[in-house]
Amino acid sequence: SQTIHQWPATLVQPVGSPLSLECTVEGTSNPNLYWYRQAAGRGLQLLFYSVGIGQISSEVPQNLSASRPQDRQFILSSKKLLLSDSGFYLCAWSGGLSLGAQYFGPGTRLLVL
Amino acid sequence: AQKITQTQPGMFVQEKEAVTLDCTYDTSDPSYGLFWYKQPSSGEMIFLIYQGSYDQQNATEGRYSLNFQKARKSANLVISASQLGDSAMYFCAMRETGSNYQLIWGAGTKLIIKP
């Protein structure tokens, strides 16, 4: 069966510091991968998605970037965090170009101080 | 215009009662998928149920069923015999072939089950 891992679970970082969040998927190959952010009490905002290694699409302009160095690894990064980067970050995968569901990891709570 | 509308920001329901969470959608794509997710306080987004636009029957998964009314463009989630553990945020989402298969999300409904 497929599983998706995210780490760390919680992160407190000072403004201006770098960020690296990692997401890995097991039990599937060539998945579509997604990074979402969720502000407190709000819905999900799609940040990036990837349909293959090295292929990244950005949905909103921002202080963040994403990379996919391996088929089942998706990394969310920032060179300098802003206060507004605080939130709950969720990674998800889906089975390619289909109308099937997206499956989510446990999420990372990021607090920028 | 909103593509996914969840009109109930919050609901209180007595334990063991059935509950219906509303979702309406807007699309001109003949092929689409509709989803419901549950997000408990832990934050993890849990996939509950899926309905395809060409499915003839309403989807069911255990205590969850999806009341799919295509002409009205509604996809309400029904939870039978609610339990305290059903307290959570519930999100309706849609995936269209025309939107590069991305999920379009509703704003969510906060469901609280009272003992």
C-alpha cells in the first residue's frame, strides 16, 4: 500500500532563516505531487505541483520554491522566511493524470517568529 | 465565481443522529470528480469518498454516502449514526479534466458532534 511521509511535524523558525520541508511517497511510482498551505481556520491553497522529476508548476507567486530531485521526493524550500509564511503545510500525491483522489501526508506546522 | 460552495461554516449535531453536509459545484466540464475530505484537529487531511460525474449510483463508504444530484450540481455528504469522533472540518473538492486535474476546494464545514 502507498504511504506518504512528511517531516518535520512542527517547526519554529526566525524570520529570515531558510526552510526545507521534505515529503516522500512509498508504494507507487511516477505520482503527481503537491504542496499545499493552510492558514488557521481556512481552506487549502495549492502552492506547487509536479508531474515528474524536475517538473514543477507554481500556482501562486511567493517566497517559496519546490524541487523534485527524485520520483517520490518533493521538497519545499525558502531562502528567507517571512512572518506570512507561517501555516500548516501539507504534501499530497495522486496517481497521475486522472480524476482520482489526492492522498495527504500528516502535515508540518510552521511558525515563523 | 466560486466553483465549490459549502454554505454551512459550522454545524452542531447530536450524537447518533444523521448529518448532511452541503456542497454545490460549478463546472462546464462533462467529466469531473467530486471528493469529500475530513480534517480532524490533528490536521491530517483524510480522504472519505469519491463520486465520478458519470457514476450512475451514489457513492457509499461505510457510514459515509454521497447524495449526488447532477442536475442540481450538488454533492452532499451524509454521515449516518454520527459519532463523537466525527467532529472535524469537512471539505468538499472537485477535480476537472479542464483544470489540469487539480483539486478545487470548498471553504469547509466545521462539524461538532454533541454527546
